[in-house]
Amino acid sequence: MNAITISGNQDRQIYEAKKAEIDSNPTMQFILNDLGRSPLEWMKQLPFDLQITPDIYACHGTPDDDLVYLLEDIVTGKPEVRADREVIKLLNGRYSPIILCGHTHTPRCVELSTGQIVVNPGSVGLQAYTDDEPNIHSMQNYSSKASYATLQKKPDDKWDITFHRVTYDIQRATSAAKAQGREDWVHFLSTGRCL
């Protein structure tokens, strides 16, 4: 399969991890041991962002920072969709009709005043999480189902965007999380909720 893949913040944080971080973080140690050398080398060569076609641009967070959410402001601890002008400013001159982003794990389709459509397909593997950077906040999808999106350009140059929610072996995923002592992930995976 020739899947187009860009780097996410977790990819970068895994291959940039220093010894002190690895020693103090059992999850990071597990990831590195489980992946092995070849996948790490593959992750290192992934592009930060990518102009996939003239119509489609992809980034993980924003075009300039993989740790900033493009569509959501989380200053209150809960995600709120940013104002149109804020999203356009964060795009920093990217004018492709379709902007693909991720990072929040939240499926979303936002139409901008520029005529652009920003699509976050959601997450296949983690439907909720709590983070403390840049401030404590929670992202929740309220469903354990994996999420992805498909896009199809119609003859009139408009786009059909379809979000999909699919069942997968959640028990296997929660068992793996539990084996690593990640009870928080067991809850996130099985409920799509943080609390």
C-alpha cells in the first residue's frame, strides 16, 4: 500500500526522546522497545507537512507547529472551535482548497470564509485524552469507534467529505494498555471519554 504519511508530534517526540526522558517514562521505553530500529528510521524520514496535490495540503497541527491545534482553542480546558480569522492566521498563507489536519483526534469539518475546507479525520486509535500542554485540557469523542474520513472531488469541483466510525477490537487495545499500567488509556479507549 502506498499510503501518504506525514509526521505527527508523537512520532517526533518518540524519535527525539533523550535518555533521561526514556528512563523516567515507562511508556516511552515500551514504545521504543516495541518498535525497533526500522520503524524509527521510517518515522524520522516522514515530512512535517505535505502539499499532496494542488488542491490538498496536510499538516498535523498547524503548518508551523505540530503541537498547536489548528481548529480548536483549549484555553478553557475544553475545545472550542477557533474564530475564522484565527484559523486563517494559523494557516500562514496556505491557500489550498482542502486542508487536512490532525492532532486533536476530533473529527471535524470547518468551512472558512476563504472558501477553504479544513478536515480533521479524527483518530483510529485514541478517542479521548487529557493533556497538560499548553494547559490542562481534555479531548473527547464520546465513542470508542475508530474514526477516519474520505474525500471525493465531484465533477463540479466541489468536495464530498464523509466521516466514518468503525468498530475494532477494543478489548485487544485496552488489554495492551492495561498491560502497560495505563488505566487512563483503558478508559479513554473503551469509552471515548476522559471522565
